[in-house]
Amino acid sequence: MVQRKSSIPVTGGRPDQSVRRLVTRTCIGCRRRAEASDLVRLVAQQRADGPEIVVDRARNLPGRGAWLHPAAECVTAAVRRRAFASALRVPGLSVNPNDLTEKLGAAATDSWPSRGPEQVAEDMSTP
């Protein structure tokens, strides 16, 4: 039996926990990849009059999500390409770009959920 050398270095344990993985997503408007923190997650929720696009501020609403830059150009491009229906897998979903731009603007001005209190180190030296 022939053993081949692996191109992956063996560390002998768990991967280094200090390495931060960047979560990247693709904007459905401009089709560029960006960090998830730079994009807004959108989901389709069923209402009485049909499906509606909702801005998922906490990024934990159920259902398939689509990611979009909070810029008018990306909203316009996504509407022009009819990207919402295919990205969210909701057939026949129509989106008004002005309404969506308004929702994104309102979400940007509201405070996004914080990741907890900011920790500030105090001077711990002894006098």
C-alpha cells in the first residue's frame, strides 16, 4: 500500500480558535461577494394578501434568505433581474423598488442588534 503525503498540515489537535472566519455572502443585486456584516438579509413572509419582503434585522427569521447591499443601485439591479423570486424561491414574487429602498433606509437608521456590551479594559496595574 502506498501512502501519500497530505497537502494539509497536521496540527495534532483542534484548529486555532484565534483565527476568525469571515462569513461571505453574494449580493443578489450586484452579484459581488461581501462580508455578511456589510449586507442586509431579506426573507419572504406570507401575509394575507400574498408574500412580502421583510428585512431580517436580527438575521434569524425562518425561511430562505437573500442578501443585498443596502444601496439603491443594488435594489434596482435585483428588481430588474427579478432576483428576489429565484433567490427566495417564491414564485411570482413582485417587489416595488421604492418600497424596498424605504424599508432598507428605515432599517439602516434603526439601531441594529448589538453584539453585547462593549468591554473596556481598566488599568489593572498595581500602584
